[in-house]
Amino acid sequence: MSDTPLDLPDDEEGTEPEILTLPLDAWHRVRGGRMVEFAGYHMPVQYDGIMAEHLWTRESAGLFDVSHMGQLHLTGPDAATALEALVPGDISALKPGRMRYSLLLDEEGGILDDLMITNAGDHLYLVVNGAVKWDDIAHMRMELPDEITVTVLDEHALLALQGPKAVDALSRLVPGVEALVFMQAASFDWNGVPLGISRSGYTGEDGYEISVPADHVEALADSLCAQPEVKPCGLGARDSLRLEAGLPLYGHDLDTNTSPVEGDLAFAISKRRREEGGFPGAALILDQLVKGPICKRVGLSVEGRMPVREGAEIFAGDDKVGRVTSGGFAPSVGAPIAMAYVDAAHTALGTALEAEVRGKRVPVTVAAMPFIPHRYVRKGA
């Protein structure tokens, strides 16, 4: 998810990191995917155009290849309790088949990565960001007890099928997935191929993430794209969709200089962990929860048509009060939007500020996120 260089574990000092290929690399190229380097991989940025793919996903179902992300198994006695020493979530309370968004933290409360954690019954299944996955793995292997085994699923691909018609397409191929609700996961069989499927994603839409053995991913992608609701989509649309959904991107909106409270991710600190602490940086983070952070991630609506990109400085009069971390044109909003870190005194909704773009001041307003309402399918809905 981040464009920071991939830290490969076996590189010799001073050598250029190898750009890796995804199991679907040839599949993307045959279908006209425009390939770019991202997170250490050759990945498709678009097929028919970012605008078209974005709007198709909002209306139907887009298929995204996210196989660059790290898929891990944690096994061993009381792995959930052990993992709680590294994250602020209540992992021990996670029931089988349920998943939770959480954060790997350093000792100063900085965010090493954001990740998804699933209770898969006899193990935990983790999905971490591609650009930092080897750092995450090294961190977990160093910090977790020797009895906990970290296994990298490097023979598996990961597909994200996102959009309101994803359920129609996938349930036709894999009956039973329609019974899952947001943040539930289960194992399924597709023509004898074992699939790990969760009802989740990072676009704000209903949809699924599908873990599949790499030697079967091409057949599965073909079958999904044979459904009338599904088209392949690239990284460009994935980024504009998650921006409209108000979802932060590691390496851009989150990093080790950011705490969960500053990143507007306090929801990831469960009630029990707030009472008990016991996670990295707990003293600083719990203090921020009480007193408030000195700055915070906010959404910005942008006046006019000029996009405000990452790195643009934010001003209140002559005072520099923040910096944009993600920004661009939002196809479903029909206007530019952005995320920024802004001093606490300027985070109230409706606050009028300015962004500096190529030497010009562009009016912006602190806006509620998400910019487009989430359409997750929840229990009882």
C-alpha cells in the first residue's frame, strides 16, 4: 500500500532492490494493464482509466490484485495474548471467524504498520502492507516469544473484489460467501481449491478479500472477470476509492512519526486495552486520549478544480498549521479532496484554511470523513 522502498531481507548492502513480479503479472499485461513499480513490485496502475475503474467499482464490482501485501500465520500457545504486546487491540476477545483492524506500534507509540488480524480458529491470519512486510515479519519474530511461529504465505495470492455487486459475482462461483458480514471470514472450496475469504476491503464498498494458492489465482481471476459485474481495476482507482472512504495509506498518511490518536485511529484502541495499557507507547497514547494530540489527521474539501497533492503545506493566514498527506480528484465527489495533519486548534469541521500549490493559495475547508459513505454489510442490516 505504500510506495516506500521494499526492504528485502536478503539484499546485500549497496545493491538495488529487485523489483518483483506478482503471480498475475502476465495476466495483467495481456489485459492491457499499465504496469508501474509499487511497493517493490510491478503492478497495474490502470486498465480503462482511473476515473472509469473508480466509478465502475462504486456501481458494480472491481477486481484488484493486492498480492504484494504480506499474508502471515501466527501459531503457538496463546498467540493472541502474545500479539497484544505489539498492538493496542483486544485480540484475545476476537471470536473465531472475526477480524479486526489494528496497528503495530513502536516504543514511542509510532505506527510501524496497520494490519488486519483474523481469528482463524487454530491460528491468527494477518494481512500487512507490502512495502514494510519484511520489516513487520522481522519485528514480530524478534518481539514475540519463541513459542510463537510466524509463517509467511509466500505461495498465496490475494485478490480484492470490491463494489455493491461483488456479492452477486462471487456467490455465483463460491456459494455461501453471501452469508458473511463485514469483518467476518471463513474457509471455502472453489473447484477443489481452498480459499480464505473475508468480507472486507479498503475502498469503503462492500466486498471481499480472497486468499488463493498462487498457482490457481489466474483461473480464479478469469472466472471472476467472466462475471458480468466484474472488471479488473488498478492501483489508481484503489487509491482514489480509499481516499474518498477516508482510509489512511501507510507510508503517506501513517508512519512512525504518527500515533494512533494523531492518525484519527483511536477506535483501534479497545476499551480493555485503554484500561490496562500494556502495548508499546501506551503511556504517551493514553495521555493523548485524555489531553488530545497536538495535531490530527483531518479531511479537506478543496475549492475549485485544482488537486492538492501530498506535501502541500496548510496555512491559517500567515501561519503554517499543517501538511497534506494524500490528495487528488475524487470521481464520486466530483471535486478535489485531501487528507492532512493539522494543528489541533484548526481541526474543527468547517474551519477555513488554505493550501499552497505551486506558489498559489487554494481555499480548503476541514470536512467530515468519509467523503463518500461506507457501504459495508453489517450484521442485522
